[in-house]
Amino acid sequence: MQFTRLSDINLQNKKILVRVDINVPIKNGKVTDDTRIKAIIPTLNYLLDRNCKIILISHFGRPKGKKNSEMSLSQIVDNISKLISQKIYFHHDCIGNTTKEAINKINFGNVILLENLRFYAEEEKNDPKFSQQLAELADIYVNDAFSCSHRAHASIVGVAKFLPSIAGLQMQKELDNLNNLLANPKKPMIAIVGGAKISTKINLIKNLTKIADAIYIAGAMANTFFYAQGKEVGKSLFEKDYKDIALETFEIAKINNCQILLPQDVVVTKNLIENAEYKNISVNEVEQNDIIADIGEQSINEIEKLLTNYETVLWNGPLGAFEIKPFNIGSEKLAKIIANTTCNNGTISVAGGGDSVAAINAINLSDKFSYISTAGGAFLEWLEGLELPGIKALNKTKS
Ligand code: ADP
Ligand code: MG
């Protein structure tokens, strides 16, 4: 995959339009997780070292093409400012003459954040005129929002047609790590896939059968596989309509020489609520009123042993309903096991997916993994083997 890196171009004293993803969670006006803001800081510092004028653009929430003060990016200004230890200017629009004037007013070496791109419906429509208006603001376009690059939006795809386009440092890191993992993984490789629904992960699983030597399926997704095998799943979350697809997955895996593994035991409860009573039973002992809420202890121990046979482990999707304690135990144990094998055995470990990363962050283990993708949907689409429109756009404009 070819793309232009920041180091390929002389950026000294240039006006740079930087697409970032600062769509962070906010509660009562306060940012509750600033991971995405931290991720853009290396690119900002790199450009500031070259005395660039930085014009930051991002979306925030889903305002659906209308102005909405609750989704104003002005709320994020202080958070960015603190992390780069300098003032961030803000402008209440992202295109047009007033925006150009605001950009003209600031000096090189300054940073200005523009208002939420999605206040314009044209953004999500990849409107060419809107793309051009964005492009008019700068000399060079930098995409540092890998997590948005599965969307064919104006600030991700359209704008790249009008300006020299470069991958930012966060984008480079994602692409380099994912390229290394997928194009040339250290073998053998195991993928552990959990999460809620097989319907959202089936293409990912199918594609992984071509890459991994084994796939361990857990979480509510495993329930659909149990059901397809004729097991009782009680009141657990599962997808009846996906029975045939689950069975077909076993076949596809066989053709690709990939082993499909499932838990042997599970944690069940009658009520999927905080601190509910639960028991650990075999997958063959599930009753009609049971809800499978987490992977069983024996299965987690089995995964720990299994991992010693693999050089690379990829993890996506919690192994249980981890938001509801104590059904976070399986996912937390797995995070610890992967962290340990990474540190002690040199196993290459990659994890991604919004909820999976939240589970790993909740116990502060993210820096123990070889790589954690913060990209959510884009990471999943990449694993499905799809070409991401934003990455393709960077490729096409390679100068
Ligand atoms: P990611 O965001 O990491 O890709 P998903 O979105 O696919 O992961 O799945 C995460 C969701 O799956 C979580 O909300 C979690 O509660 C749910 N989940 C996992 N296992 C179960 C289960 N056994 N029962 C109910 N929900 C589950
Ligand atoms: Mg999710």
C-alpha cells in the first residue's frame, strides 16, 4: 500500500488542512475519554516544528447537516490546547469567506480548529463543491483520521482530489501496523473474535479464515454457533437467521485450513443485570431460562494454554456482556493473558474495536499490547479485507 508520508514532502511554512477524528465522548461538558485527541498530538507537533499554519477539521456527533450547539467542536478547544501547550484558535464555520479570513488572521506556527464538518449535509454526501471549498483553505491536505477513513465523506475523500494529500503520523502508524499484521503476519496466527452479533462480524470472520490458522469465537456470537450445532442457548442473545451462515463458516474455514474453536464452558445467569447471580457450566448444560453472559473459566484457561502455540494473536470483540459486572471477568482475564504473553513470550498482539479497546483500557493494559487500533469501524472494515475509501483517496493523489 503506497501513500505519501509527512517526511516525503517539505512542509516548512505551509498551510495545512488536517482531518482529525476528535469525535470524543462528552458528559456534562467534559471529555470523558481523550484517547482520540492524544492520538493526533504527534502530527500537530511535527507540523508545528515546521512552522506550519494548522487548520484542524473534524466531525463531532451526528448533527445531520444542521447547526447544533451541543455538537460544537468549540467544547474540545481547551483539551487540545492543554496537550500541545499552546493556544488553539476556533472559528464557528468550516468553509467560506469568514473561515478564510479567520485563517488569514492567525500566524504560521498557530493552530485553528474549524466548526463541526457535519453541520453541512454536504460533508457526508461527499459533495464536490464542499470538498473544493475545504481545499481552498490550505496548500496541503493531511488525513490523520484513519478511524473515519471507511467513510466516503468530503473531508476524507473529496478534498483529496484537490490538494496534495498525505497520511498523518497516526494514520501511518495504523496503516503500517495493519499492513504488517495482515500482509505478513508472523505465523501461526490465532484470531479471537467476540462481540454481540455474528451479522456484524461475519465478513470479518470469513476474511480471517484466509489469514489466521485458528479463530476462537466467543461472546454472544458464539451463541449463534452453539444454536447452529443444535445446542440449547436459552434466552441468550443469538441470531436464529444466521444458523446457516454459521454452518457455512465452518465449511469456509475448513477449505482455508483454519480451525474454528468455541468455548467449552460458559457463565450463565437468569438476569443480565449488575451483580446478578451466576454459575459456570458446560455449554451442554444450558437451560431454557439461562442467559449466556460470559465465557467460562475452563475456556479462558484453555485459551491461555493455546496462545503459547501462536506467534500472533488478534483480538476483537468482548467475550461477554462486559459492561455488566461481573460479566466483564472473561474479557478482563483475556486482556491480562494477552498482555502477559506479549511481554513474556514475545507474542505479537493486536487488538481493536470500540468495545474491545474500552475493555482493555478499563484495566489499563493498552500499552502492554503490541498494537491497539483505536479505529473502531475502520479497523473492522480493514479486517474484512475492504479497501477503505479514505486510504484509496490518499493513494490516488500520490504525487
Ligand atoms: P467491538 O466494538 O469491540 O467490535 P462488538 O461491538 O462486536 O465489539 O461487541 C460488543 C458488545 O457485545 C458489547 O456490548 C457486549 O456487551 C456484547 N456481548 C458480548 N458477549 C455477550 C453476551 N454473551 N451477551 C450479551 N452481550 C454480549
Ligand atoms: Mg462495538
